[in-house]
Amino acid sequence: MDRLQAVRDSPRVASLDSFMRILAHGAQGIGEGARSEARRVLDVLVERGDLSRSEAQEIESHVAAAADAHRRWLGERVLEPLGRALEAANGGAGLDRRLAAIEERLARIEALAARDRSGS
């Protein structure tokens, strides 16, 4: 067995793929958690009269923008290079389908989260 085939068959490649999925979902969860916590704190500050509702909304939009920027940074700087490395190590076999499935699931989750946010 040549070295490339050994890498392709290695359980480490599968572990890295799992790690990449965890990172992708973790980044989304962190962003949602930051938005939720900011919303909670801002609601308390508005109730106490320390902030106006418009100030709270402006701060909330900045938190959301920062969370989205972090998620994009993680995707561009970590997940995409890792995905390319995994594809190269895996010979591209099946990885594109798996990534497409992950992206499809992530899009469904983001759509549900957006619908939940708009209904709140």
C-alpha cells in the first residue's frame, strides 16, 4: 500500500472530517449563543432604563454582525482549507457529497433559526 492510500484509509482522516463538522456546527452555535445572551442582557438594560430600545437594537445588530464575521472567518481560514486538505488526502472520493450534505443541513438549520428569530 502506498503512503497516499494509507492516508486515505487512515481513521485520522475520518476523525478530521468529524472535527471539521464539529467546528462548523460549533461556530454556528456560538454565534447564536452570543446573540441570545446579548438580547437577554440588552432587554434587562432597557427594562432598567439604562438603554433605549433603539440603542439596544443597534448594539444587538453589532453583536450579530460580529458573530457572522467570526463564522465567515472560521469558514474561510479554517474550514475551507481543512476541507481542501481532507479532499486531497481522501482523493476526493465522496467528500464533495458529504460536504454538500453538511451545507444543506446547515442551510436548513440557519433557515429554521431565522424563522425562530423572526417569530420571537
